Amino acid sequence: MKFRRSVIRVMTLACCMLLPLLAQQARKAPTDIKPGSITYEDIAYPYPVNYLPLTLYGQDVRMAYMDVAAAGSPNGHTVVLLHGMNFGGFYFGGPIEALRAAGFRVVVPDQIGFGRSSKPVIPYNFHDMALNTRTLLQSLGITKASIVGHSMGGMLAARFAASYPDMTERAVLYDPIGLTDTRWEQPWHSAEEAYKATMARTPDQAWQAAYANIERYFPDAWKPEYEQYVRILYAPTLSSDWPRLAMVRSIYQQITYLDPVVHDWEHIKAKTLVLGGEKDGQNFPALARHIADTIPGADLVLIPNAGHVPHIQMPDIFNRELLKFLKM
């Protein structure tokens, strides 16, 4: 009898683990999605987008950005919002409104290779991204700013703050990735391997991959409106320009492996907040605490029941904590 109950428990557990995977594999790509621009011209941005011309590795490119003035009386401070790997500045509409309402000027760049910026095939790294962001701020006459980076942008915020302390008023590492140096934990995979695997996907497989990518950001709290971000990831796979973006993504997805920032944290001099959802991965709270302990004088705030994107999932709490820190 005991053996039978054990078998039932094991089978029940296996079914619970298998059902989400089967559901994911059963998802079919929607037929109402049109081919999307690889430079996101068809994606609505909350404010007008401007462009900064740059030359990188012998290629003329342009960096997209939003420069949003404070609402009402300016407080004299600027906040820079740095996006994550699967996004562009378009998803920061909520934080932009909260910040400008509090008197901040808000600058939101799309890093080269992302959003509405150019998609050159170049060696992507955080040093170039930080330098490009610095060049953008200098072109706008901004000498000092608070740097807020989400996900991959959290890694970039660490690199920027460590590299340009004189320009960094405050730093916020918001649900950053790259929490450990994985170079000694997993083998190297070339961009060519990743590119071939990506291009071999059927439309249904591309949709499933995009869905899984976004779904993991909202553990136990998926809402139908989150599917818009899946569609944004998927639409360019239908474009004739998809091979270029697929190669660009295959290259910049290596950044967390090639260019870790774990050694940057101890060199950050600006007052820093490590901010994130407590459900952003099983070990995120402990790893976030390690970051906060490594950065001199850093604060740590974990948002209960939130996943990887609290500014979308729990905007009121996120905005409150962000503004509280920036106004200190």
C-alpha cells in the first residue's frame, strides 16, 4: 500500500512538471501577427524618439533615445533608464510618467542592437554600451545623472557607474542579470551555433520560444496583457530582415558570459540601490543581497510576490521605492 501511494505521488509530481511543458509545446503561433520591423518602427513609444549618429567598428549607426522633460517644476536632476535584453525603451512608459511627475528629466536610450537603434553585426560589450550612453548624455549637455538599469540594463548600470563615477549621481540595479560569473560553470557556445539553431525554428517554435522568454518574468501571475511583449519578440521573426536581427541577438546574448560585471560592483562609488522582485528566480534574494553587500553602502529592496519586471507587474510599489531612493 505504501509503495502504491509512493508511485502515485511520483506520477502526480511528474504530471505537474510535464503539463506546463506540454502546454508550451502545444501553443501555435497566432496568424494575425504581421512581420515586424527589426528597428521597431511599428512599436509605439510613449514619447518622441530622437537619434544620435555614431560610428562603431567602421559602421555608421544611430542610437535611438527619448529625452522627456519634467512635468511642472523641474527638480534639476536627470534619470537615465536602461532597458533589458528583450526590450527597448518602449516598456518604460510607467516609470517615465512617475519620474517626470516628480520633477525629473528622463533620458531613455535604446542601446545599439536594440529597439529602434541600428542593428550592426559587431562585438557587443558593456564597455561600448556605457561609452555610447556617456556620449549621448554629453550630447544633451548632461553632466550628472542617476542611472537606473533593468535586467541586462542592470549590468550596464553597474559598468557605467564603475567606469564614470563623476557622471553617476546615483545607481539603481533593478532585477539585474549576470549575478554570477558563469564562465567557469558552463561551456562556451559560439554565436554561429546560436544563430543556426534560431534560424532552424518553425514559426510555432519561434512563438513558443518568445512566449517562454516572457512568461518566466511573471511567475504565478500571468495576465493576458503580457502577451503583447511576446508578440513584440515574435513579429520580427516573420520579417525578411530577420536573419540580421537573429545574428545580432546571437552575438549580444553572449554578453553575460563574455563580459561579466561581478567585479564592477565593488568599484561603484555612487549611492546605490539593488531593487527587484523576490520571485525573480529561486536564488535571486540571496544573490541580490550579495550584490548589495559588495557595493559600498548599497541598499537592498525586494518587492514581495514580484517577478522580473515589477514596474509592469506592481507599478505602484516599484515607483514608490524608486522615487523614495532617488529623493533621499
